[in-house]
Amino acid sequence: MLSKAEITQKLQDKLQAGWERFQGHEREKYQRYYDFLAAAGFYESEHDAHFPNPAYDAAAQNIGREFMHYAVLIADLSFVNNFPGAFLDSREATDGNIATRTFTLPVFQRGHHPFSTFGITFEHRHDTLDFVSVPKLSLVSK
């Protein structure tokens, strides 16, 4: 059985693979969706503080596909929320054009044994659909 550190590293590797795949041919379709929502006034509405941008939400789930596959099928992990975590419980900080949003994701192993709480951090921009770096996985609680 793999240790918690080994599982966490494998999951980080899966986030890297998902991000690299997304940066290739998949990003364009999500960019078109983002552009549509921006033109419709998503960021001018009061909704952006309470609901994730649907294009970013779908893109993040796409990036996390390999992460979730490994977590559920190989490491036998389960989650309280969908990947990457509950938007209303996340935190965002902005530094110039770059925003950093961190989600927390409580994790269980073999259905009911507490495993940890993951922190999943996405660096992104608001003026275009761009995850500027690989999402970072951390252990918030052990």
C-alpha cells in the first residue's frame, strides 16, 4: 500500500498531466465558452462572487480528470465535494493580473477512513481563460 506522501505525489503528477493536456488542444473550446459568458456580462453581474465561472469550473474539472481517476480507482479515495472543492468555501487572492484560488477537499480512504484534507490551488487570470501554472496540491490537514 502506498503512503500518504506517495499518493499525494502521484495525484500532483496527475494534475500536471491534466494541465499539460488542457494547455494543448482542449483549451480553445473552453476559451470560446469563457468569451461567450464574458460577452453575456458574467463578470459585470453580482453572480461572480457566489458562483464559479462555468467555463473555469468545467475547465478545472477537465484538468482534474486524471487526478480523479487515480484517486478513486487506484488509491480508493472518496471526496465530500466534487473536484476541485466547494466554490463558496474557497479563497481567492489577486496579485496584479493573476488570481490564486484555493479549494479545500476533505478526503476519505476506503469509504469512511479519514485520509486528509487537500488544498488545491489554481493560478488563473480573469481577463481570459488561462490557468497560468500547474494546479498545486497540498495537505491542509493530515
